Amino acid sequence: MKDEIFSVLQRVGRSFMLPVAVLPIAGILLGIGASFTNPTTIKTYGLEAIFGDGTILGSLLTIMASAGSTIFGNLPIIFAVGVAIGMAKAEREVAALAAMISFFVMHSACNAMLKLNGQILPDGSIAPGVLEGTIASSCGIMSYQMGVFGGIIAGIGVAYLHNKFHKIVLPNALSFFGGSRFIPIISTVVYLFVGIALYFIWPVAQDGIFALGSLVTGTGYIGTLIFGIIKRALIPFGLHHVFYLPFWQTGVGGSMMIDGQLVQGGQNIFFAQLASPDVTHFSADATRYFSGEFIFMIFGLPGAALAMYRCAKPSKKTAAKGLLLSAALTSMLTGITEPIEFSFLFVAPALFGVQVVLAGAAYMIAHMLNIAVGLTFSGGLLDLFIFGILQGEAKTSWMYIIPVGIIYFFLYYFIFTWMIKKFDFKTPGREDDDEETKLYTKADYQAKKGTGNAVSGQSVEDAKSSMIARGLGSKKNITSVDCCATRLRCSVADSSLVNEKLLKATGAVGVIVKGTGVQVIYGPQVAVIKANLETYLETAPDIEPELDAPAAEPEKEETVPAAPAEAAATESASHALYAPVAGSVHPITEAPDEAFASKMMGDGFFVYPSEETVYAPEDGEVVFVFDTKHAIGMKAADGTEYLLHIGVDTVALGGKGFEVFVEAGQNVKKGDKLMHFDDAYIKEHAKSDACLVIYTGLQEGQSVTMEKTGDVKALAEVAKF
């Protein structure tokens, strides 16, 4: 039962992310527009000639502020549509339409009940004696002030009806209305009665919401501390969205009269005050639910990243640096903390416990210091600039964030350093060698090679998606795919088929399995991973070939007859490795990309090219050529398998700058031309022009030893294994 509840809550939480994703642009429009159209701000900085009434910029900013306000003013229906899309398992456009219709029907039914019982008068005004603010307009319909709860009620209910009935078969006479066409019909009927029921239920629910809000706000700073601790503690389970959203968007987070309108929810209160010309200081009671995030996201967690880097083993500091620097910058700039939190959560839960307490305290400290900086999504530098610095110290008290943040930086740094060394936590750069890297190398290569030339042109995206599908138990086991800001959120039929090690080998920093719900933490790039996976699953086999009939088994059987002495000689023989391109050669650990430098793809070396032609480094066969032409899979005459990868992040170039002279299945001789590339174009449009040679099929105990570094000619011997 607990696992089933978790699975449902996970689906609800991920469905919130689509409507929440619109908040940043709405907040930026409103924040910039309101900042530079506020008469006080314009007068204070002497900007009348630029932003004053009648100026072009002033008019444009007014329009921006109006557009942002419109989005915030219509969040209930945005949530109705977004939640329905997020929870529907198929034909989501139908669920979206049905949710919008149901939202209108629900509020119209409630409106009719209010009129019939005299709470709304015939002229449309609210009757005397009705508690102020309890009845308001929702998309032009006077109804109970349900806020985003009304949208969530419509979205979740319609998604349930959609998933249950979207394949319904009706009698022949009514067959036209079967399938997805039935969803708007059944939703309309159901939500007619939901609207009537809410007339009786909502006043009681509203009292409960206000009571819960009063409990949190009434406990002052301690309530803020508890809120912060609970929110951060829910991060590993992916349920924090379910927890904090009511505080941001409903009466649970408090209510306030602003410019004659009752506004509910901490975030809504902040943005209503932002648009008001009469506010002298934003409400810290409203922003208590997010202002503290700037302290630990911009300052604290980067301190933890520095501590983990300083504690890394000397041989692994280069790899750890790339990982931790990227995670720290992500936290500082965007406020997305999962990449750095999950870098230590699973290997050192005690460190996460420290993070939860310190983060919770940051919310309380911000509240105590009257810091009132708003945000749209998370506490990064962009939101701090727009909703703190631009609004001025007098309104936000944002400058307190800097000294407190500096203290937090050192707190995180010294506490993490002490605990990592004291308890020998295996944080990034301190881990022992394990089988995940080897698993990634083997599975990744097999995913590219497949079962033969039929998939030899498989793209990097498909190869990764194939691995993810395999890690989730293959297409047949996957029942839904979605994502939030940093996590791939999937449901599976049988969780025992989930291979966590294989999923981590695809670049995930963590995997959570609860019942049939699976969360794979990738970081901010997860939306692209999700889109690629969905595209791959459209044509993927129900069961991946490697799972059905592993290719490794026949190979083992073929090698059994080999004489022991001959096998030992082959295994111990030194294999010379040659540079496929002229330039400056370096060991793979110095590669300008963490995935290659940490040998996730396999051992090898790389060359910063001085020429633009790639030659076959030895006799062999072209196994595959990537569709984007930037990489070629090779097999040497003795069976050694390796990958020639030209540049870093060059898959994004879509083949531009590359000319390939060979094709899959072609035999080549040492010195044959394989490819020509435009080095200047790659340097300009990609992360690096490094030409990488990755040996993906090395056996247990084999590693590449550099024989030469620095400038070399093409086909010069540079290493061996």
C-alpha cells in the first residue's frame, strides 16, 4: 500500500512540473516589467526619460508586466490542463481538452449553486454577509476561490477518467463516441456533479486549509524551520513538489489583501505585491517558503562541492573537478540542487542529513532577517538579481543574503571536509574502483554495435535510450515515461527487472525505486533524455536483444576450444596503439570531458589535432559509422574493439564539418583515410576538437599505457596495452 501511494504521489508530483515550468518566464516578464514601471523606482534612479509614461520602453515594459500578471492570474486553469497532460498515459491532447472543459463546467455548476442559494445576486454581485475573498472570478466565472486546488481537482480527476476510458468500446449505434471521444463527454457529466458537490464540500475544505496555514504561520520561525527541513528531506523521494506547492499557491501559505483583492499563497502574495505600486517592503511571512534557498543554493552547496573536490584522491581530482564544478554552477545559476545533492546522497546519507538541517535553518534565518526575495522556480542567481537586487534593498533586504551566504559557504566546506575525512565517505573522487564503469563501457558499446549491421548507424541518443530501456526492464516493462526538472520519472510493471547499476552507467547520479515508480536522476538535461527515450520506445522491441539472447555467450563458447597456452600468450601479449591523426597526444585522463576522462566509455588516449585527416591506425573492419559522422566504431584484425570519436559534444553538429570515406562492414588497411574534418568549425561550434581513441573491449586487468606524449605524426606508435 505504501509503495502504491508513493507511485501515485510521484505521478502527481511530476504532473505539477509542466505548469510550474511556465512560472519562470511569467516571473521574468512580471519582475522586469513591474520593476521598471514602478513610479518609485523610476524616480529613485532618475529614469523618467527612458521608462516614464509615454516612452516606448515604458509601454513595452507595461505590456510585459501585464502578460506576466495574466499567467499568474490564470494559474488554476493552467494547472488543470498541465496536471491532466502530466498524468495521462496516452493521447494527452485529449486529456488536456477534457480538463479545460471540466474546469469550466465545475466552476459553472458551483456558480449556479451559489446563485440558487442567494450567495451571488442576480446582478452578479456577491451577497452581503459572504466572507470576503471566499468567492472570486475564475476565468470569468464567479465561484468559490479554490485557486490552483480547483485546477488540480480537475486535472487529476480527468486524468483518471482518461486513463480508464480512453479505449472504451461503445455499442455500434454509439461507436463514433467511443475511444478518446468519450473522454470530454464523461468528464463533462462527472464534473457537473463535482461542481455541485464542491458547493457543499469546499467551505469545509477551505476552513481546513486556513487552519493548516495558521498552524504553520502561527508557529513563527519554528514553523519556517520545520517547513524547510521537511521540504529538503523529501528531495530524495521526489515528493517535495507535492509538499511545497500548497504553501506557494494556496491559502495554506497564508492570505493577504492587496489592492482590494484577497491573495492566497506565498508566491502569489509576492507577485501581487511586486505588481502593486504601494508596497514599501515585501512580506517576509509570504516569502518564508523560498527566500532561504538563495543562501544554501548560491553559497552553501558550492562550499560542499569544494570540500568534496579537496578531499578527492590526487589521481581522480581531474574527473571530480569536472563533475563537481558543473554541479556547483548548476546550483548557483539555476537553483537546481539535485546534481550536487545526489553526488553524495547515496554514498554518504549522513552528509545529506547535514544538508537538510542547514538548508532548513536557512529558511528560518531568512525569515528572521526579514529577507523577502521572491522566485519563480528555484533560488539561483537569476531570480536573486530580478526579484532581489532589481527591486532594491528597501523592499527585499536582499543584502543580508551575502554575509549569511559567506558564513554558509564556510560552514558547508568545513563540516563536509571533516565528515568526509573522519568517516572516509566515498564522495566523488574518493570512490574505489567498481564495476559500474566496466558495465557502462560494455553495455554502451553493445548498444551502439547492437546485434549486427542492422543497427550500426544507431545514434548516440538511441544508444543511451536503449541502455535506459534495458535498465528499466525493456519496453515491455515500461508503463509510462515522464520527467521533472532533474529526474526521469517512470512507472514499470515489474520493479524487480530494474537494473540500477545499468541506469547509473548511463550518467545518472542516483536511482530511486519505490513500488512501480522509478526515478532516475540525471540533472537539468533530463528533458532531452526523456524526449529521446520516448522517440526510441516508439519503434523499440518489447525486449532488448541483449536481454533475450546475450551476445557474449556464443563468444565464450567459441573461445573454449582454444589451447590454454595459446590463450595465455594472446592475453599477455603487448598490443601497440597508433595515433589516427597528427597532433599532440595525451592520456585519456586529461580529456576535456569528464565522461571520457573518468574512463566511463573505456581506456585510451586522445590527440589535439594539427591536421584534419583521420587514418586507420591498424588493419581491421569498420563496425559502424555514427549518423552524425563524428565517430567511427572499429575492430582490429585481432578482434580489439575501439571507438574513434572526433571532438567533444560534436554529436550536436549534426554531421556538419565531417566527411567520412568508409561505411559499416568495410575492411581497411593501416593508413587508409577514414574521415576528414573541419577543425576550425569544430573549435568554433563544439566543446573541444580533441580526437579520442577509446578501447571499449579491453579485458579484465587490461589498461592503456602511454609510450609517448606531445607532438606526434599520424600512425606513430603512442601507447600499448
